[in-house]
Amino acid sequence: MIPSCRPGGIMTAPDYQALIDAPTWAFIERTNSFYPPETASFPIARQREIYDRMCQAFDNPYPPGVTSRDEAVAGVPCRIYPGRDPVVVYLHGGGYVVGGLHSHDAVCADIRARTGLTVVSVDYRLSPEHLHPAAFDDASAVIRALGAKGPVVLAGDSAGGNLCAAAAHALRGSGVTILGQVLIYPGLGGAMDRGSYLTHANAPMLTRDDVLFYKDIRHGAPPPEGDATVSPLQDNDFSGLPPTLAIAAECDPLADDAHDYAARITEAGGLAHAVTEPGLVHGYLRARHSVPRAAASFDRITAAITAFAETRWPFGGTP
């Protein structure tokens, strides 16, 4: 995305009232209602409680036939939603600071119901108690362990999308077969001085300042440059990666990362497809039952997971 300018080079802010429809505004307002103005000053434990309560407010009961159990995989706490193979490894969002098995429980149950596949949700360690590479190590360990038993599909939102991609880069040549990855509004380490990071710097639900905060808290300091375990877009090699669907929310500072990442894979001879969901905002996965645009995106997400599990490329061309 390129920032729009008025004559004289003055950047204009997006017209969110026009871009975002009424159901999405209702979702934004309901989400914001859970956060007191002073939330940023709360202890991390309290912020996590607020986030979990907010996420659960959008939950529906498990669909018929879906069950779950908590079980460690490679020493990492996980929640398993039994189904058929291959396994879908789900990595939750939350800026590496909040979120876990409870915040994304209903999301994973719905993926299990839609696809029929076993879903494993990973409760990776969080910052600031556990700095990078703790979350990356946990995600990679679970994928390795499950991948030793058979092929896997990766899926994750926001920070979880980052962890999916980082693990996919790191596990090339390891013997783990990743059939595909679905990255939902991921932050992949794109340049923050251009494009959507500026155009949507003050977007509802996630701002550029929020991204900067989460970027630094993951490391306890500014992050290293050129480290693909932190920023997959900064890798020098995009060959040998699994088929990828990268989904951007239009009204999100992270929007360009999905398209840039898909383009790099395609340039390296791989299969990747990027989608921008019009009028949607960061975190819209929670709105899949209340916002028609989010419901349509969830249809695309689960259809792609199913296709990858069946070794099909659903976006044209041959895998």
C-alpha cells in the first residue's frame, strides 16, 4: 500500500468510516469496551486476564462432536482437538505477551469442526518473562515432535503467524514435512517506515506504536536485524518453503507483510498466495460469528487448511 497524499505531499489518513462496515465497528467497540483507559499501566498478569476475558466474550460453544484435552508435546503445554490426520499446528496471536490455550480455544474448535483435522494449539512461553527465542523454540519443538509422526499443516494469527513462518524457515531440511501454512494478519518483520505501517499507523485495534511495543518487549530491547527467527521477511533465502496463504486485514499496519512475504516465496519459485480482506481490522478472527466479512475470511482460512492437508493448491497452478 502507498500512503495517499493531498497536493503538496501531505499524507491523508484512511477514511475508516467508509472502509469499515457497521458490523465490524460493532466488533471494534465491543472489543474496546473490555479495556480500561489505563490498561497499559496494569501488570502483565492483569493484562492477560483482560485479553482472555475479551476473547472468551466472542466465543461460541464447541460445535457438535468436537472435544479437546490438554497434553504436553515435546514438553510444551498444548491443547489437542482430536480428528483425522494430518495434524494442524495452531499458534495463537497476542504480541508474544498475551494469549494462550483459553484465548484461542473456540477458534481451534471451529477449525477442527470445519476441517475434520486434528488441531494442536501450542501454549508457547510468553514475554517479558521469557524473551526470544523462547516462543520460537517452543513452537519449533512441537512442530518437530508432531512432524516426526507425519506431515503437518501450520496456521497462526498475528504473532502466531510470525512463529509459523519462522519455524517453516528454520525446519527446512530437517525431515519435517509441512504441507502448507496459513498466516492470518501476520507480523513478519517488514520495514516500518513505509507502506501500510504508515498508511494505517493509527488503525483501529492495532497501531504502529503497538507494533513497536510488542516488537521490543519480545527481546527486552530493540530486536536484532536480519534474524529470520525473529523476522522471516529478513531471511536471505525463500526457497523450499511450504505452500503459503498469507492473509492481510486491510485496516492494519501489518497489512503489507503478508503480500511482501508471499511475493518473496513466489520469486524464489515457491507457491504463495496473498489476500487482503477489505475493511477488516487486526484481530478480526474473533468476529467470525458476528461480522459477515470475517465469516467469509474464516471460510477461506479453513478451505486453505483443508486443501493443504490434501496436498492441493487451491489458488491456480500446480503444487
